[in-house]
Amino acid sequence: MKAAIYVATHKAYNFPQIDVYCPIHVGKEQATVNLEILGDNTGDNISRLNSAFCELTALYWMWKNSKADIMGLVHYRRYFIRPDGQLLSREDIESLATNEVIVARKKPFYKVRKILGLRISKHKITVQEHYAKDHYEHDLNSLRDIIKNKGSDYLACYDALLKVKEGISLFNMFVMHRELVSEYCQWLFPILFELEQTLDISSYDVYQRRIYGFLSERMFNVFLMKNKDRLHIRYYEVVTQ
């Protein structure tokens, strides 16, 4: 069984020296540097969309080109760790059952009220409230319209997720068997590509232009919620290096 944890990066870094980890240069199609590692611009790819799709260009490459039986996606500075503080090993990954998914431990969103720089109060807010606070809420509505128009049975889960206050798994990070990766991507990318044709983000700044990365973090949780009865979801802490 072949396993590969792809490490999305746009710069040189001290990557894990564990053979199952495979750095992939995201956005390489338009990059000005050559990291001399695997690029997301080979084979069937969407490398040119990296500024808006973020690590999803690595996910798309994995879906279309990787031969691994078990696939993972992490970031050059973020990795899953075991309870003993060590990074996931090849043995940890290869022992994953076909219905198991490793994701980041859920983190809630908060709204902090400050006066003169001092924190007065802090309370949990919903996924929708957080998105409206940090991004553009109308993009969530446009996404919902597409999910609805496709007649998707994911719509109820999408609506439910937006009301969640207990937190979601962030970073678009996971480890799962290729069949689940394919199932997720077959649902995710047609929706995002249609949304891309609908939205005008020309006025967005560089940060907000990463819209499809932000939205897909929510959509991945919708996928998990919709399929929770048949999946065994394992939540791991994420270390930032």
C-alpha cells in the first residue's frame, strides 16, 4: 500500500525527514522561484489558480495525479501530531482503515470585545458570524445558491454548519484513503469552479482573494457532517512550526 502526505509550500523549508512526507510547490505555474521539488503544475492541474484556491491546487493535483492509496494534505508549517507530540509516521498512516479520516481538532470562533485595547468580553460565534466578520458574507450566500441549484443533498448540512458554535476543523488538512479523496473532490471542485464563474473578486485585496481556500475549509466540514455516520473521524492536534 502506497501512502503520501503532501506538504503544500511556496517557499524552501526544513521539511520532515520522514519518507512518507512529500513537499509540493503550490502555485508553481506562476512562481518566480524554483524550489526543485514536485510542483502542482504537472499533469492535470489548476496551479494558475493558486492565488484564489490556496492549498486546493495541491489537493486537485493529488486527486488527478497521485498514485497513493492513502493521501494526506498538510502545510509546510502545520502538521498533525500524535498524543506523544510526534509527527504522524508511515506506520500511523498506513494503519488507517478505509472509513477513517484524520482531521484537525475542531476550533471554535470567537468575537472579542475590547475597550482601549483591553479585552472586555469573549464569546463563541457561529461559523456564519465568523465568516461575515472576517470575509464577505454574500460569498457564503452565493455558494449556498449553487449547492441548492445542483439539487445536492448536502444543502441541509451546509445550512446546519453555518449555525455551529462548537468549532470546525481548519486548514484543509486531512489524511484519508484515495476513494474518499476522490469522492470529496468530485463534489467540491465542480461547485467551486461554478462559483468562480459567478463571483467578481477583482476588487478583493490579496488576502480576501484567497476566497476558495476559505470557503473550502467550511465545505470540508460539510462533507464530514454529511457522511459522519459512515466515517470514523479522528481528530488530531496540529502543531505550527
